[in-house]
Amino acid sequence: MGVVGGTIGYRLLRMWCHDGETGYCDGSVYQNRSKMEILFGERIWDELAGKVVLDFGCGAGEQAIEMAQHGAARVIGLDVRESVLDQARRAAEKAGVADRCVFTTEAKEKVDVVLSLDAFEHFDDPAGVLSAMSKMVKPEGCAMIEFGPTWYHPLGGHLFSVFPWAHLIFTERALIRWRSDFKTDGATRFNEVEGGLNQMTIRRFEQLVAGSDFQFESFETVPIRKLKPLANKLTREFTTAVVRCRLAPRKSV
């Protein structure tokens, strides 16, 4: 993907944004607001009340703590980064819910709900993640997944979307070269950058679920507000803000 590359592509990117600060995808939309309620509505607390929830990729634990505060019986925060788990443990202690929150790099118990927010466009092995999730959910449980922006969204390149759809115009090599001017991690591909980008599309996600041990219980593509009049089955890859779905364990025949 991408047609403008080489030195020309690199110089155009440098002219457009010299320091990588695009102001996009910075999480400001959730500032001083409940991310859970914005994404799932206020009914989410009734759905999670009294249940054991696994927050897959919990980060610093904000949503895990909020779920415990709103009545979840227990919340397991799972993340591979011990540094953020330490932050989450301290935050849970401060919030008075440390007795109902566990933060760990490994979870073996089956839970009522596996929750994943803003992550499926980042996983290096999304099929493997779905497989792992299916093993964590009780037979009568579910996985609640929300993610975006997907790859064909105007800002689907995250940092690389220096303007809408820039990540589809410039080549990966030109974008990575531009990024290396202000990042020093040595990444040479999209999937090697901090957080990773797997170029997830809506169609690909549907295919991954079809090949997993899950089945869709509900599936929704939430349109970008300004593009809502143009949103339909044919345009959804370009007009969807986030994907939101509930997966249930596939029933054996």
C-alpha cells in the first residue's frame, strides 16, 4: 500500500510534520469522561455487575478499576508490561478496590467476560489472541471487543496519519524513515513500532472471528460522525470510527 515513496515521499512528510506530533488519536476525547460509558453506554455496568471480568491488555488499569467500582465481582487486569501493572496496582489501592482487582502477566482461570478495548488493530498475532481469549471464557460467557480506527479509516495509520489517509498514500518505507527522525527504537515495519500496527481491516477481523472458536453474538460498525450520511456496507471500511462486538463461544454441533 502506498505510492509516494523514496526521498520525495520522505521530504514531503518532513515538510508536513517534522516532529511526529499530529494531535490525532491522543485519547483526549475520553478526558474527564468514562471511556466504558462512551463506548458501551451506561448499561454496561448492569451487564458486568457481579461478574468476573478479564481486562485483556489492561494498561495502567483505569477501566479495570472503574469496573470494580461499578459492581464487578472481580476484575483481572492482564498485560505483558510489568511497569504498567505496578501503576495499576497502586491505583487500585488508592481507589479502594485492591481486594477486587488483580493485575498480572498471566491468567489461567475462566471468566464470565473478556474485555478488549482499542487493541485489535495493534496485536501482532490477532488470531492467536482470539484463540487465547476463547480459552479464558466460560462456556456461557462472552468476549466484548471494541477497537479502531481500522486501517482504512482516515486516521487508521495512527502516528503515520499525518493527514487523513496519509498512511495509504505514502509507502511504508517512507513513513518509517520519517518516523526514525524522532523515534530511536529501530523499527523498520509498521508492526515493529511501539504498540504495533497490524493494518487491521473490518473484513479481516470478520474473517479472523469466522476461523476462531467464537461466533458473533452482535456486531456493529460505528460510523464517523461527519461521514455518517455516507456510511453503508460498501463504504464502511472508509467511514467506520470503531468496531464494537460481542463474541460467544462457538457451540459444537
